[in-house]
Amino acid sequence: MYPRPLLPVLAVWDRTRMTVRLSIIMVVLLVPCMSAVYGFVHFSQGQISFSERESDGNDVLLPALELFGGTLAGRRPDLAALNAAMDDNPELFEDGGLDEAYDAVASAASGDPASGAGRIAFGEALAAFVTGVANESNLILDPDLDSFYVMDMEVVQLPRVLLAAARAAAPVSPAGTALIAEQAVYASELTTVAGNLRTGAETSLANTSDGALAGRLAGVERVAAAAETVAAAITAGLGTAVAVDPAPLGEAAAAVSGDLYAALGGLISARVGGLEAEQDTILAITVVGVLLAVYAGVGLWWHTRFHVGHMVAGVRAIAAGDLAPRPLPSGRDEFGDIGRALGTAREKIAAQEEDLRAGQDAREQQMAASMAQQQRSEALLRERAKEAIADTASTIAMELAEVVDQVEQVRAATTRIDGQMASAAEITESVVTKAAEADRVTGALTASLRRVAEMAQVIAGVADQTRMLALNATIEAARAGEMGKGFAVVAGEVKDLATASARSTEQIASTISSLETDVAEMFAAIGGVTDGISSVNTATLELRQIAADQHDLVQSLDRGVAETLDRINNMVDLTDKLERREFPRYADTAPVTLVVNGERHTGRLLDVSLGGLHCTVPTLDRLGLGADVTAELRVSGATVTLAANVAQRTGDDLRLRFLDVSPEVRQILARHIGTLGNALP
């Protein structure tokens, strides 16, 4: 049970790998570290920028203080050095905060600074300008004690003592009490500033590590002494218009300005150098620490990834049944403990696997022996069945061979009959043709006789007319008497000739009539012969068709007998080709892959034996009987590849017969078949 407050992060860890977890932790740890480094660098750079701005202000204060002291010493003010310093440090004047103070200085410098009032006005303008520069450049906020007091002497005390001396040199109160009070104030101011200068120098020296600071602050004592001298002169002449000479103080102040500038600049530079050194040191330590942390983290990440990878590979190998020795963590950490535990578990599992394998081998050997015995018994039964089938087939084949011989004789006789019938048909057709020709000739003869009869009738008509003419001629001859006797003789001859012609014509007509009768009878006889021959031809054609049908029947019978003989001859090998009955078949539903012409087709087993397999492959629709294929089976944890060909196909179902099975593959198949159970019928 996970702790409830940790559930969110644990849910994330459950979904990430070990190396990802380590990477996330490294990033989570590096982010705040980098943030802290960034914050420190930002803060340190701020301090350095702060101090560098102080240094810029110090550069501007030097010409201003020298100008102040020189003016008090009686020199004409020259703003060139101040303007150059301002040009070198423009960032102090970007916002315009010092424009008014500078304008006041420039205005006072253009007046009469040699007079008492002009000198006081110029001093007040310079004091205000110095204060403004100190505020703008952060000098007034100096953080170190030694540099702060040096800054105080430079920014506060030195302008203060110079302004007090300028005012003391030109009092504005009339003689009397007011003048005494004014002079007393100036004397007190000068004495106080002198004390402040000494105290500031002492405090700075007491709180600094800069060995050169004492030499640079030596001039402060001269300024303090000059201030006390002016104060003593004022005190000695209280109430009188004593002449105070501020020039020595101005010269001392102008001289010490460079020392204070160098002292403050050195302290600021030392501070900036210290800050930069501190920053560089901390950054170097941080970088080294981060690099060491990253180095250690990367080493831990690689160590974890390396050992976790070995452990995961070892566990996966054990889960997959691979018990071969593998590299595992062996160190003294938890990974080493897990690695040693995995090694022990692998050894125990390997020992158990070896025991199981030995028992399995013993059972497989026993099953193989039983299977071999069963196969020998089945082979013996099949051999006897084959012998019986072969004997029966041989007997039937011999009887069918005799039938084939008889059929061959019948076919030969039928062929001869068909040939003779064809000859008879040809002769009959020739006779029919000649009878038809005789019939045609008889018809033509009848027509000729009819034309002769018609001619005989014409001749008979001519004879009758001739006889009538002869009779008329005889009558005319009788009338003529003697003169007509010769003509009567001729008429008699003509009459006799006409009578003879008529008689011949009658004989011709009678003969033609007899011929017509004979021709008609002959025509009828020829017609009868033709009809008889036509009947014979029709019968011959029918007999020839019967002979052809008989021949076709004999050929069909011959083909049927030949096919029967082929089937009988193939009966001995039929079971081996179709059913693989040489080996018992066992039901199996494992996947099978058939490779045909480089294309892979996946299907499912239905049964398997040592001689072949029965499977269904929906994607193989163009694979005929006898086609060669390569079958890939996953049996007993190994993939075996077998060459086979198609023995039978029904739709998507294929029966394959193995070809050239090696002893090793046969042993793997036998081991697999031994685990499948009872054989199929």
C-alpha cells in the first residue's frame, strides 16, 4: 500500500523507466542549483556595478574638489577638467538629475569668485554639486567602513571645511554680538570638521587592510591643522573684523583631494577585485561541484541503466526459456543482490528444466517406441492389404485384358463389315445411277417413237391423198378416152404406190405401237429395278450406320476397359498418394506458413504426421496438384522448414506430402507428434 501523500509522484515513477527517473531527479536538482548560481551572479554583478558607479563618481569629484580648493586659494576657476570628467562618465548624467547643480556651478564660476560673496556662492554651488554626484553615484551609500569614512572626508568634510573657511573669510554680520556669534560658529565648524577629518582617517585606518591607505591619508592632518589655524585666528579676533586667510587651507584641501581620490579609488578597486574574486571562486566551486555532480549522476545513470538492462535481459531470457549464462550485476549494492538472486534462480530453473527434459526424453523415447511398434503393425497390415489388392487387381487386369482382346476382334470385324458395306453402298449407288440413266434413255426412245408414229400418220395422210388423186386421175383418164390411157396407167401406178404406202404406213404404225408397248413395259421394269436398288441402298446405309454405331460402342468399351485397367494398376499406390496412411495423423491447430515462388502465405494446420500435413490456407487459390511448396512449422519451440508438394486439394484445404525429411527434423516432428495425443482414424 503506497503512502497517500506520495501517490502523485509514485504514479509518475510507475510510468517511467529507471534511467528516466534518474534523469528527472538530476534535472530537478540542477535547476535550483543553477537558479541559485544565477541569483548569486546577479547579486554579485549588482554589487560590482554599484562599486564601479562609485568609482565613476569619484572620478568626477576629484576635479570638483581641486577646483573648490584652488578657488579658495585665490585661483580663477577653470571648469575644463570637470567637464572632461563629466564627459568620461556620462552615465551619471543620463537622467538629468545633476543638470541644475552643474548649471549653478557654471553660473557661479562665470560671476566674481574672487570676491567674498562670489567665492561663497561658488563654494555653495560646488558643495551642492559634490553632494549630488555622491548621491547619483552611490558614494553616499558606500558599504565598507574604511571606504565610507574616506568618502565622508571627500564628500562631506572637505567641502564643509572649505565652505566654512570661505564664509569665515567674508562674514556678513555687523560688528558686535552678531559678528561674534557668526565667527564663533565658523570657528566651531572648522574645529569640528578638523576633528571629523582626524576621526575619519583614524577609523578608516583602523578598519582597512590596505597598507597604502596611511600614506594616502597623511595630507588629511595638514588640512585639519590648517582648519584649526583658521579657527584659532577667528577665535583670537572675535568681535573684530579680523582678516582670515583661507588660502593655506584651500591649498591643503586641493592637495589632499588627489590623496583622498586615490585612497577611495584604491579601496573601491580592492572591493571590486574582492567581489570579482569571490564571484569567480564561488562560480568555480559551483562549476566544479556541478561537473562532479553531473559526472557522478551520469555515472549513476549509466550504472543503473547498464545493470538494470542486464537484469531485465536476464529476466526476459528466463521468461522466454533461455537459461544460458548471461552477464548480471555482481557488485555490493542492491543490483548485485538482485543479480546474484537471478543467477541462483536461473540455475535452479535450469536444473528443473534438465530434470523435466530428462523425464520428457524418457517419455518421448517410450512413446516413440510405442509409436514405432504401432507403425510397424500398421505397416504390416497395409502391406498385406496392398498384396491382396495387388493380387485382386492383377486377376481383374488379366480378365480385362482378355476382354480387350475380344473387343479388339469385334472392332476389327466391325471395321471389315463397315468397309464391305461401304463398297456395297458404292456399287448400289453406281447401279442406281445407271438405272436412272436407262430410265432417261427409255424416255427419250418413247419420245422418238411417238415422233415416228406422228410421221407415219403424216405419210398415211399423204398416201390417202395420193390415192384420191390417183382415183381422180383415173376418172379423168377415163373421160379422156384414148388420150388418157397413158395417164391412166400412171394414175394406176400412183394408186398402187399410194396403196402400198398406206399399207406400209399401217405396218409402221403397228410396229411403233408394239414398240411403245414394249418400251412402256421396259420403262416399268427399269422403274421397278430402280426402286429395288434404292431400297437396297437405303438398307445398305442403315447397315453402315449400325456398323459405325457398333464401332463407336466398341471404342467406348475399349476406353472404359483401358481406364479400368489404369485404375486397377494405380490401386496399390492410391492410399499413399492421397491419405498418407503410411504414418498416423494427429490433429493440430498450430499456424503454418507456405512459401510459393518467394511469396509467404499463412494458414492453419488441421492435422500433421511424419509424412505430411493437412492445412487450410485461404490466400492460395492457384496451386495445383503436384506443385512444390516450402512449409514452415513451429513445433516443440523450434521452427522447422520442410520441402513438400501438393498431394490433394479441396477448396482452401491442402494435403501436402513431405519430401526428403532429414533425421533431425524427423526427430523434432516425432517429438511434437508425441505430445499431440491420439491419432486420427
